[in-house]
Amino acid sequence: MDRVIHICFSASAGGSLKHAIKSEVIKGDKVICLYDDLSNGPIDKLNTIDKRLKWLKKIILYEELKNTILLKEDKNSEFYKEIYNELEVWGVREFKEKYDEYHKEIINVDNEDTIYFWCAENAMELTGLMYTLELLNCSLDKTYLINASEVTYNQGMINEFTPRAIGEIAPKRFPEFMKISKKINEEMYQSLSENFKVLKSKNTNLRVYKDGKVISVSEDYFDEFILHYVEEKFRKSARAVGNVLGHNKDLTTDTYIVWRITELIKNNKIQYKGKFGIMRYMEIKK
């Protein structure tokens, strides 16, 4: 087909790449995006998404989320029950459809296509890369990796900045990153493949980037860091979540941090008031 395909691993990266192509900032025929964050949750059986779906329901607290959406409705009313079930079906269906679409698009990549993988040094994007390389059914002859963390702006200055993720880069800067793309050779492929095998065998619920590779860690890995940003007086939980995400060198999501806050509440490390597990409606303190 002789296409130029850009593959990325977050919604923000996908949106930026599509904008860059549409604006003719970079050349490309297609953007393929994996919307699931594989830095957390089970990854041992990704050929079926049942385990992933169960995990996501757990960490986003489906029950509390749906109760919040339907906050003003009588829970015994037929309308409530009908919409409640609709939300459940919609959430499951959308998740499955996105995975099915991703698998189909990756499988349809062929040897004539030029592929650019967009990553930075974080567990989310690198685990997504490893998974996708396992799915690819073509040679590596025209396959390239762009590691955004190899670029640092304003070195030595107070505003020094190294991208932690593709979504942190302004689309107008993408041509600079295209110039640092490296061909994925056999050695690089084998290294990523071995890393992925180890991650799948350990199959913990959290992965982080450390010392040049993605490693498995316990799901409470961020807990002490979270507690550092929980104050002595009740504050909106969004404040603590924002501080954790902003200061954490390991990239993660607000969904995961909110889930860990709920676990710390259950373990009597944090007090709360408001709507349990819903960042907008919950205040927390030590």
C-alpha cells in the first residue's frame, strides 16, 4: 500500500498527530491509536479483553460513577434502571469496539507501509509499543521509533523540559521529533519482546519505567507519594490528584490515582467526605 502510518498510545497523542497531519506539519496517511493504558491492570491475556474490562470497572468505580450521573433520579424508578443499564452496555461496547478496531488496523499494516511509533520513556506508551509489536504481521524494514524523551528543551535553565509523553508535545514541534526517529532493528525488537514477556509473566497491576525498561511493581507503589500531597485539612481531592500527576516522574492517570486514594480511605490512611470515589464530589484529608 506504501502508506505512512503513525502509531501512538493515548487519546491526546492521537489527537495531536491527526491535527499535525491535517495541518500538513508532518506527512502521514493514517494515525492508529491504542486508547487503553497498559501500564496498569492485567496484560497476560490481551487476546481477550475480559480481564481488562473487569479491571477497568474496578478502578473507575462504575457503580459510583453511574450513581453520580443519575444523582437526582429515584433509584427505584424505571427510568433510573433503564439508563443505568444503558450506561453499562455502552461502556462495555465502546471498550470492545475500540480494541476490535485497533486489532483490525494493526493486522492490516503490511510490508509496504512505513510505520512511525511515537513514545516517550513511560510505562504506558512503551507497554503499548511492546504489545503492538507482538501483534504486527509484517517485517521491520520500514518501522521506526520516535523516543520523545531524547529531546530536552532549554537545557540548564529553570524551565528545562523533557517530554514525559507524546501528549505533552505541541503538534508544531513534531517535525523536530521525526528527525530523531530510529529504525527498529532486530536487537531493539528482541529487547522489547523480552521485556514484554517478563511483564506478562509477572502480570502485576502496575508497571513503571525505570533504568531503561518497563518493570512490574506492586499496585500500592504510588501510595506514599499520594499521601505526601494529602493535606491536614479537607481539600478537594482533585487538588491532591493534580499535585501527584504534576510532580510524579512516573506517568500515570488520574483514574489510577483516584482509585489508590479510595484504597487508602478503606485502609484508614485518608478521611473523606462527599461522594466516595468521585473526584469532583469528594474532599479528603490525612
